[in-house]
Amino acid sequence: MSAARPQDGVFGIAATFWTAPDIYHACEKVRDAGYRRWDSYCPFPVHGLHHAMGLKRSRVPFFTFIGGMLGFLTGLTIVWYMNMDYPLVVGGKPYFSPVFPFPIFYELTILLAAFGTLGGMFITNRLPRHNHPLFDYQPFLQTSDDRFMIVIESSDPAFDPDRVRALLEEAGGEEITVVAPGAQAA
Amino acid sequence: MPPPPPPPTLTDTAGPLGPGEVAGTVKPVDLPRKPLVLGDRSYHWVTEKVCGICEQKTPTWWWWSFAIACGIASFTLMGLVYLVATGVGVWGLANPVNWGWAIVNFVFWIGIGHAGTLISAVLCLLQQRWRTSINRTAEAMTIFAVVCAGIFPLFHVGRVWFAWWLFPLPNANWIWPNFRSPLEWDVFAVSTYGTVSVLFWYMGMIPDLGTLRDRAQSTWRRFFYGTLAMGWRNSSRHWHNYEMAYLLLAGLSTPLVLSVHTIVSFDFAASILPGWHTTIFPPYFVAGAIFSGFGMVLTLILPLRAVFGLHDLVNQYHIDAMCKITLATGSMVGYAYAMEFFIAWYGANPYEGFAFINRAFGQYAWAYWIMISCNVISPQLFWFRKIRENTALVWIISIFVNVGMWFERFVITVTSLANDFLPSSWGYYSPTIVDIFTFFGTFGVFSVLFLLFLRFLPLIAFSEVKALSLPQADPHNHDHPQNQRGQEARG
């Protein structure tokens, strides 16, 4: 997709950390060094790490809102349509009012907002993605247990293997490894 | 001996202090926090403990329990087959009591579910970190309880093959459902509740499923957990969106859980029957639901803790908290019982007044007093720490809570129907053996589902436990012994 670089075939450079404070401060360093295409991997959401990484507010609420509005309008429409399609006088009351079927709107708002939230989480995270170069790097699998990892990706415009390695070393990273899909990095 | 120097105070320095200086002078009081996970455990220990449960060889007791649970579940199956083959007449329903055990069991099971959502959603919004040890189990309980609850209204409609008419779908006569009926609201409330509970449960489980996938040795496990984990890779960018989504789902589930039992109570409250037609029903039902749900959570979690040795993860702190919520909601329920009586008297409606006198001293007085002793009296024992610390006793009281809450629904449903306005149409309701078998079997259905959950899915939300219950997870807690390693490496 971008111009050929000497790092072709390399996904990025990974460094391992062992504690939450370490990954937190390392992320601050990588953020301040100005990298854009990088990520940290933690077995649990480290509190405040998005600040240390300089991430923007999540866009999931947008999807929740769309879902919720869709649910409310769906509820409104089905009740209105069905009372017009088969007019049934109940207690001499009007065929439609937004008040009596409110529980229907309420529940459908929540239902579709919940689907919007889950869907929004998948969309913003670009999931499901079952195949990722990092899954081939054996120590990476321990990030779901007790390891923390920072990976600076080769697609970053400022990616330079030596400088990235130096930065990660300075940040306290261990086992700094070039992750190349296909070739199992040593 | 010279006098010791006076301790430094804010007024010691010349001139007003800047904000930084104040912070430097005044040390915040350091109160020790009660640890949520005992034994100063590491991240790895938590992973091993929880994943180990579904990775070990299937224990013998599991097979025995599973077989027994299947046997019990078959009672529901046989009861329903007989019902469908014969007709609703095989249940004990007859004029004037046309709502019997079916609705009682429905409200009972749906109420049990509420504690799961309360733990996962409301306690999440209130930042109660102890919830992480029990929320997964409680959410699973919710879903399986909703499954059991759904059986009853579904078959209560009589011709179950027309149950889809409950949903607003065009049928042969092009008649649509009546949206003024609380029973129709119930269809939407309960189906939304079931669906959102599954979504919440599943989303919370994705990171843990990712861990199980990463640890998987066999191909089918890698495939099974891999598919469910959706390629989750613990990226902090993902966690960021995930946490937002989790918070939003908690925010959505909170009004949902309150609305579900409110709408269930509308089934009664929107009628004109004495004893049902009261405005206290929605909050009273919600409190009762949470009460019964916590009873069930305690009933389930205490044996699990013993069987799997989870004493560090689910410790006295958690049991105390659950007992206190049971006590609080049990007292609310007791208050509601008292208030119903007061309003029946104060409202000066002779039918209403009779309905309540009849509840306490009429033909169903035995059920009423079982309800009072189980729901109002037994949780009051949780005021005493000695009792909260006695696990066996807590477990027994939790059973009482479950029994009491079933009887509450029985009392509400049956007493009002059996003795309404006209003494000439009074009756006495008794369940048939088919009613009893069908209800008994739902405990088997629940247990089958719950045992499968224990076998295949992580029963504790361990990524949340790591984040919220382990002190070393705080990125500013540099002094924690388990956070020293990186500092030593840096020198």
C-alpha cells in the first residue's frame, strides 16, 4: 500500500514489559517520541493508559446512539402501523398515542442500543480478525496472561529499526524482537 | 534533654503556601484497604486458577452432577410433553384461579436473574470493585434463569405452536397484538432482557476467551475459543473502545433491569383485582427480584468456591457484601409488605382491606407466614458478623430466601384470584402433579446449563479481577512488591 521500504515483510518491533507502571511510562515515552502506528498489549485494561498513549475518546457512543434512536423509531413505527392496519377500539381510546405503548419504545431503544454498542465495539476495533501477524510471535500469546508488550509497527512513517530499538530499550523494554510474519523471529 | 522540635504545620513557613507546597507538607491519611484478592496473588496465578478449571480433566463429580441434573430436567420435558399432548387442563388451573404456578414460576425465575444484571451493571456504575469476582457467575445465572422463566408463559398460552403470535408478526387473520396490554409489554421486556444479558455476558467474556485460546493445546479448543474470542488480542486501543462499550452496556442494562420487573409487576398492577392493583408493585417487585437473585448467587457461589478452591478470589469481603445487599433488599421487601397492609387500611376500600386480612389469616395463611419468615425474618440474621462469617449458615439462609421469594409470588398470585369480589365465585387452588414436576424440572434445566458453563467457560472474569482487584494493576503503584521487577531491571 505504501512505498517499498527496507523493512518489507517486517510487521514491527516488539518489547516486553512485566508490570503495569512500566508499560504506562514506556507508553508515555513512545507517545512523546511521536509514533503513530504502534500499540501496547496488556492482559487487562490498565487504568489511564489511553492518556499515556495519547488516544482520543472512543467512538463507540456514536454507534450506541444510532442503535438507540433506531430502536425508539422502530417501536414507534410498529405500534403506529399495527394500530392503523387493524384498528381495534380498546376502551374507547384513540388508536395511537405515544404514551400507552411507551414500554415498547423503551425496551426496543435499549435492545438496539445494546446491539449498536457491541457492534460499535467490533467496528471501532476492526474485529473479528482471526489472523494477525502478532499471533505468530510466540511470547505475544502471554500478553493475555501476565506480560505487557509494546509493538511499534513498520508501517509508521517514522519507523527506523535502530531508533525504535533504542527507544524501546530506553523505555525499559526487554526481549526486543523484530516481528516478521512467516519467519519466526528469534 | 532538648525538647523535640514541634511538628511542621502549615503556618510554619513565611507567607502563604503554594499548591505544591501544601501537597508536600500535608500527607494524605493512608488507611489500609481491605484486599479484594487474598494471598497477594500475581496475575499469572489468577489466570492459572480460573483457566485451570475449564482446562482440567472433567472431574468425576461433574459427570455425576450432570447426570442428576439431566434426570431432573427430564421432569420438565415430560411435564411439557404431557401438557402439549393433553391440554392445559392437566395443570391445576380452574376458575377462579386461572393464573397458578406457571406465572408464579415465571416471576420467580425472572426475579432470580435480576441479581446478575444488578451485579454486572449497577455495581459497575457504582464502581464496586468486588463485583469482578462474582459477576461472570451471576450473569450466567441470569441468562439460565431467563431461559427457565421463558418456558412458563410460552406453554401457558395453551397452544404453544401459536406462541409466535406474541410477537408483532402478521398472522392468518392479520390481527396485531394489543399494545395496551402489559402482557405484550412483558414480551418485549423479557426478550430484550434475555438478549441484552447475553450480549453483556458475551462481551465481558471476549478477553477471557482470548486467554483460553492463547493457552489452548488441542485443535478443537483453539478453534472453539478462537471463534468465540473474535481475534481479540489485548491491544490497548481495543481495550479503550471495549471499556467504553462495557460502560455503555452497564448504563443500558441498569434502566433495563429496573424496567423488566416493573413491567412484570404491571401484569398484576394494571388489573383491578384487590391486592394487585397497587402502585407500590414496581419498586417492591424490583427489590424482591434483587433480593431473590442475591439469594441464588449465594446459593451458587458458596459451593463453587469450596469445590474449586476459590477462597482467595471470593473471600469474606464478597460474602459480607452480598449478605448486606440481601439484608438491605430483604428489609425493603419487609417494608413493602407492611406498607401494603397500611395502604389497604388507609385506602378504606373494603375489598382491598379484605384481600390483605385474607392473605395473612385466610385459607392461604400458611403460605403467607412461610413467606414472612423466609423473606423478612431470616435475612435479618445477616446483621450479625458471626453469621455472615459462617458459610454454611449463609448458604442455608440463602436457600430460605429462595423459598420465601417463591412463596411471595404464590401468595400474590393465588390469594387475590381465589378470593375476589364475589364470595360465590371463590375457590381453592391446588397444583397438580404435572405442575409440580414441570417446576421441579426447571431446577434441572438450570443446573444442566450452569454445569456446562462451568465446564467450558471461564467462571470468573479474570481480566477484570486483574485490573480492579489486584493492587499491582494500578500503574501508579510503584511501591508494590510485584511491581519491583521492572525497576530492578532498569537499575
